[in-house]
Amino acid sequence: MTEERFILFSAGGEEFACSLQEISEVMEPQASFPIPRAPRHFTGLFNFHGSLTALVDLGLYLGREGQTAAGKVLVVDTRRAQLALAVDGVSSIITGEAVLCEEPGEAPLTGALLETESGRVRLLSLEALICELEQGL
């Protein structure tokens, strides 16, 4: 049995975590092509290993206006969606043992609140995010 691992990252100045199993790759920002008439948080499409992948600025989607350009791109596991998230940066990968406390998440898109040695982070519910993004198109 493998222990769950989490990737810790920031978006729109807020700290998040995501199950590492839900992420295919962490990469530098790529050139992307605009999506006509798409909401502003859909910043474009780019070629990810031969597949067109939608790039969403997570900070902008969460309503954090005026943030700096993305520092990293988290590509969601392609079995879930052809989606990548532009985030401020990635800080670390931790194991489930490094989670000191877990509380239920009450905010939208929050699966739980995780207390780690570096502070409290929101566990991003990618399933909820994907559903909201699809409904918003």
C-alpha cells in the first residue's frame, strides 16, 4: 500500500495542497493560444505531449485580481481532464505522515483543511473545480 503524498503550492497568494496522484506533471509556463469568448481565467490552450490542454489561472479563477504571472503549471492527470493550472509556485511534496491535523473543508473547492509543519493549507478538490469550470463554459 502506498502512502498518500501531497503537492503544496500557492495560487493567488493562498496556500493549497493537492493529491500528487491527481497531477501528471509540474512544468514551467508554456506559450499558449487564446480561447475566443472563454472566461478570463481560461488563459489559453497549449500542446501537452500532443494533446491540446486548457490552461486556467487558478488565482484569477478564485477572484484574486492583480496577482503576478504564474510561476509553475500543474498539469492535471489526463485521465481526469485535459486541464492545467497556472499557479504562483510549488513549495514541496509531503507525505500523509507530515499532515498534523485534518479538518473538514467548508469553503468551495476545499476538500479539507490540512495542518502541516509549514502552516495550514486548503486541500483543493480537483473534482469540484473541474465540475465548476465545465459549468462555467
